[in-house]
Amino acid sequence: MGAAGGTPALYAAFPTATIVLVDPIIDRHRAAVDRICAEYPNVVIVDHAVGERPDEVEIHVESSHLEKTSMLRRTELTREAAGTVTSTVRVERLDDTISGLGVSPPFGLKIDTEGYELRVLEGATGILGDVEFVISEVSVSKRFEDSYSFEEMVAFMADHGFAVTDLLDFRRPDPVGTRYLDLVFRPRSARVAEETAGRRSL
């Protein structure tokens, strides 16, 4: 969710998987999307947003930095750039989107939705039992209005059987502190099995 420049390393790791690109402004990323489609044969394009329930929501598009587009208003910490425009986009639950596409599990989710990550996951509770990993940007500082706290995100994932298993990246550009982390969540059952196998191999 949040196509932009894509995640080439992730696509390369699963070259035969069906890649579902979800982004309500995906036409603005056409060059990047065309490159992905040219390299991988099983790409499906979804041009609506996903969230906790079906709705129509205002989106804030930063034309000069499309990767900063968000369904939420920014706080003073990361204030919107000059030239940001708003429009209304359709929102569906990810559960319904996947069901409508007929894509079969298992699934992996990669989410970068500028403060909207928890709402995406709240609309995916029906498929989380078939999800093998979630890679998500997770806010630490209060970057967006009406967004989640770091603790809420981790607690939600724990409540649905997931644990943090890796840190891929972080942003700490100023004395305010860490703004966000790119985290990997995996089902606790898989983590326990791997740790058990590791101990047996020692």
C-alpha cells in the first residue's frame, strides 16, 4: 500500500508472486509502475485507498514529493509543503479488495501510507491469519493529526498474533528524536518455531 517507487528488493525476493499495488494516486506514479509491470508479469493495479471501513476520504497530495502524500493532515513537526492539493478518494477494506481480486494466500504486506498504516491493518483483520510478514513504516513522533501512537501500532499487531522481528530503517533528522521506523512484523508462531529450530542446530 503506497506504490510510489516501489520496493524492488521485495519484488525480487518473490519474483513469481502476484504483486498487488494499492495506491489512490497510482496514475501519478506511472513511470515507476510501468517499470514494475515490465519486469514482473503478475502485477495487479488497485487505484483506490484502503482503510478500516468503506468511505470517501480527503487525501493531501504533495505534488513535489508524491511519497509524502497522506490521507491525514500533517502536524507542525512535518508540516505540509507549499502547493499541497486535496481531493477525495474512495476507501475500501483491504479484506474486501483482496477477496474481490481472488488472490490466494499466503500474503505478505508492505505498508507505507504516511500515518495511515494502522487504519490499513484495521481493514485487513480478515486476511491477517494468512499473512506471513508485514513490513510497515511506523510513526514514533506525532507526524500526523488523528494518527496512531507507536504503542498502539505494536499493541494492535500483538493482539493479532504478530511480533516485531526486525528493523529495516529509521528517520532521526533532528533533535526532536526518531520520527519513524520501518519494522518487520511476523506471526509469533513462526518466530517461536524458528528460534526453536535454531537452538536445536547449535
